[in-house]
Amino acid sequence: MAEQLDVDRSIEGMVEIFKAVLPPGEITADSDFFDFGGHSILAGQAVARARAQLSLSVSMRDFFAARTPKAIVEAVNGRTSLSRS
């Protein structure tokens, strides 16, 4: 249960990061970063914020592959869960 709360908070945090670096729009957990005007420089800023503000071990590769706040957090969380087993 606590893990799901952490995931939910991380997703909400990623949504806020998307809102901070992208032009104004209706950003949700399922919003594609690049469909909302994102590009590599903004992705780098978002990755840096995710690392600093959310302590997420997100990489540029994760960001380009996953593209949405929910998918990015799930990708990072899945990798972290695997390394704990």
C-alpha cells in the first residue's frame, strides 16, 4: 500500500514537472511530453528536476521511451523493484 502511495506521489510530481517545463496545456498522467511541445533540451530539464525534486533515478533513455509521467515513473519503479529482489 505504501509503495502505491509513493508511485502515485511520484506520478503527481512528474505531472507538475511536465507543467513547469512545457508550454501551458492540460497535462495529465497520460500526457505525451513530445505531443505537448517537448524537445530534448526540455527533456533534460525535466530529468534533472525529477532527480532533484522526486529522487527518481530517471534517465534520458527512460524519458524518450516512456514519454508520459505515469509511464516514466512505472519504468523507473519497475527497474527499482527488480533490483530489490
